Amino acid sequence: MKSQIVYKIQRIFTNTIIHLLLLTVAVSCLYPMLWVAASSLKTQETVFKDTSLVPREWRFQNYVQAWREGGFGRHFLNSLVYTVLVVMGIVLVSSLAAYGFSRLEFPGRNAIFYIFLLAMMIPVPGSFVALYALLNKLRLRNTEVGYILAMINVGLSTSIFLLKTFFDKTPKELEDAARIDGCSKFGIWWNVALPLAKPVLAVVVVFNALNVWNEYLLALLIFDDRPKMPLQVALQTFQGEFLTNYPLLMAGLTITAVPIIILYLLMQKYIVKGVTQGAIVG
Amino acid sequence: MSFQRLRSTLENYLFILPAVTIFTIFYIIPFFWVFQLSLFKWDGIAFTKTFVGLRNFMDIFSRDSSDPLWWRSIAQAGYITLFALTFQNALAFLLALACDREIKLKNFYRVVFFIPPVLSEVVVGMVWRLILNDIDGANLLNRGLIALGLENLTRHWIYDQHIALTTVAIVHSWKGFGWGFLIFLAGLQTIPKELYEAARVDGANAWQQFLRITLPLMVPVIILVGILTVLGTMQAFVLVKTLIQSEVAGSISVPVLRILNSMNNQDLGFGYACAQGLTFGILLVIISFVQNRISKKFSSL
């Protein structure tokens, strides 16, 4: 009887500690971005003095100013266009290739697939130097097309791998039926295979969207012209010019972070799936 | 008939053609160019490159190398990596253990812990810079510590060059632990509950269950997370750039920043940057090879 009480007290005690730990970490994850979002509505004078999460007055004109004068409107659109085009490119190119590697016969199939796989595993920290030189030579540096193609390449290997693994596990009956009905190979890929692959395509879309929106190094190397830059690089140059205007910088940070947080919250299920699958890939 | 087969095979190649083209131009060619360029002295602009053989590499390994910060930058990336391997992964594991049970708000925690990983490094670096900077006595962390009566823990987090590297490591861990957390949690959920029940019947307490069941079964997952942590952290650079910027410039750097620096440096140039990149890449391959070896040894036990 007594031991049961001790056991119960012990249980309550450990549960409290566990909850305290979890709560502390959760608050630390939420607080920084919440504080920046709240402070983006304050004035330059009060931004560090008033540290509350609810600003006394809501200066939405900070956002208007950041959007227009700070140029965040332009960079936001840039980021959006790059993300959408790159993700569309990756979905098309990688699903075509994955379908080919999984379903079609041609000499060198496995060898070529293994080269893609190998690229996922070998780190080449200097390759951006060579890529810079190559883009210069192709006159693709400082162009939107160059950046979009380079970013499609970044997401290609992993996406092909995820999709090929999916196609390998999927039964072929539907495709066989379509073939008997006289559907072409591309028709089968588009009308049968892609709709079946929707759950994996969602993982591919979410991860690549996160990756492109947050990308920094290639954008830094490729773009010289300010109007072409995506948000991540623009934030850095902005910091140099409007050094002392903290609420504007905070508005810019919020504009950059909020879309990705919304995407994450909406597509949360696929992120969990992608992380665990991606871990198996590694 | 055979013409039709040829046609069919060519059609099959069309499926991989776009991927192979993009991959060749943007991955394979730069990959081989890195090796080639590392043997030249070239500023990246001039029409002619000067062949220098292995001199770039000899310079990197020489006593008075042209980039005196290079090896120190590797050591500093190593420090951040060690911090992430131990502190960050231990925290991730602990939190995963805490969430691998019937507990309130479990899904809330799962969602929240992955918010730092979805933010970009630029945003994370700049946000923490705003929190930790000393302008106008801003430093929210110090104010919090003072409010808690922990005045002797206050620091100039990003201005003191003895602290700044640890600050980077902590913020890096804050940003990254969510990955490990999700992978550990997925791993824990694959352990059959019957094992624990059987152990409990045999009279094993919670600690014994953890040591005899959870830990051994999680070794492959722990090593996997370890490998991902090393490869990711060693190549991180944006946080250093955005969080501490110029205050401690020169005293704190990481390899990718040095490569970028060499690239923009007239005296060193693209060739030297490629040689540094290769040296570093080989080091990373060796590290992950050793880690793989260790993991094989463990899983055969």
C-alpha cells in the first residue's frame, strides 16, 4: 500500500519534470519569432525598451514602408516566382526520370541511377566555385533562368530517389491496363503514374518549396542585380542600408518567415513523413 | 521489328533526358572542374589560367599558408559540430523519449519543435542577433537572466570572441534539434511495446528497460542522426555570417566562409578556393566513412 503511494508520487514528480522540459523548449521555439513579429509593429524608439509580445500601438505602416521603400514587395514576389517555378520543374523532371528508372528498360539504366544516388552522398563543398565559373561561361550568371536551373538540380537526386522507391513498390496493373487501351508511355506517366504518386509528390513539393524559399548561397553567388534577388539575400543587403531601422528589418524578417511557417503548418503531415523517409535515404 | 525496338528504347531515354542534362551541367561538370581548377591559379575573370600543379594544396598544408585562418576555421566548425553531436542530439533524444508515451499536448510539441528547422538560416541568425545584441541595452537574454536573478550568467553573447563561437553552436542546435527529434521519435515508435511488457514482467525497472531495450535498439538511428549532424554542421556558414557578422571577424570563421573568401580574394582566387573545397570534402568523406565503420561494428554486436 505504502509503496503504491510512493510510486504514485514518483510518477507525478517525473511527469511534472517532463512537462516542464517540453514546455520550456516549446516556448524557446516560439518566442523569438513571436517577439520579432510583435516588435515589427513598434517604433524605433520603443523596439528594445518595450519587450512585450503585444505592442502598445500597432504601426502597420512599418509593413507598408518595408514592402515599398525596403523593396520587400519585389523580393517577396521574386522568392515566390523562383519557388513555384523550381518546384514545378523538379516535379516534372524528377517524376519523368523516376518513372523511367523504375518502369522502362534501356541500357545503362542502373548505372545512371547509381550516379544520381552517389551525388546525394558525396559532399563537394567547393563545387559552388566551379558552378559559379561555369554559369559565367554559359552567360547564365546573374539571370533568373540560371538560378532556377541550378536550384532544380539541387532538389533532383533526392526527389528522383523518393519517387523511384514509390514506383518500385506500386503494382503495375493499372499501367498495364492503360497500355492495352492504347495509351502511350508519356500518357501513362501523366495520366496513371503521376496521380497515383500524389502522396509522395506532396513530400517532394513541400521539401523543395522549403529548400528553395530558404536558399541563400546560390542566390548570393548568382545575382548581382538587386531587383532579381530573393528575400534571403535581400535581407542581408537591407541590413547594411537600413542599419538602424529595426522595426523595418523585423517586418522584413516576418514577411520572409510567415509564408514558410504557414506552408509548414498546412503540410505538417508530409514533413514528418519526409523527414523519416529522408532519414532512411541517408 | 528491331527498328521498333530501337525507337522504343530511344523513347525510354527521353524520360531521363531532362534530368540527366540538368544534372550533367550543374553537378557533374562542376564536380570535375573542382579537381581541374584546383591545379590552377585563376582569379575567375581573366581569360588565361596559370597551371601551378599541386602548389595550391602544398600551400594549404604549409606552415605559413596564404589563408592562415583555414585550419582554425575547420577546428571551429568541428567545435560547433561536437556541440551539436552531444548537446543537440542528447536534447533531441530526451525530448523524443518524453513524447514517446501517452502525454498531453504531444502533437503540439511535435509541431512546435520543427518550427526552427523550417526557418531559414538567414532569418534565424538575424532574429537571434536582434535578441542578443547589446544596442540600447537590448539583449533580451541578459534581461531575462537578470530577472531570474542569474546576473553572473550574463554575457556579451555576440561581441565577446571567447563566447561568440559557443553562441553560434547554441543557436545552431536550437535550429537543428527538431530534425533529430523527429527521426528519434520515428525510431522509438518502431520498438515493439511487447518487449517492454516482457521486461516489466521480469521485474526490470524503467532505467533497466531503457539501458537494455531502448538504447541498443536505437543505436543505428543514433548513428544515422550523428552522420547527418556532422555533414550538415561542418558545412554550415550562414549562421556565422548573419549572427556574429563583423564584430569578431577574423577570429571566428568556418570552412565554407573561407572558401567564399578565397574566391573573392585576388591573390588566392578560384583555384585556391577549389583546393580548399577538395581538402575539406575529402575530410568529410573520411569522417563519414569512419562513422559508417563504427556503425557497422555496433550493429554486428
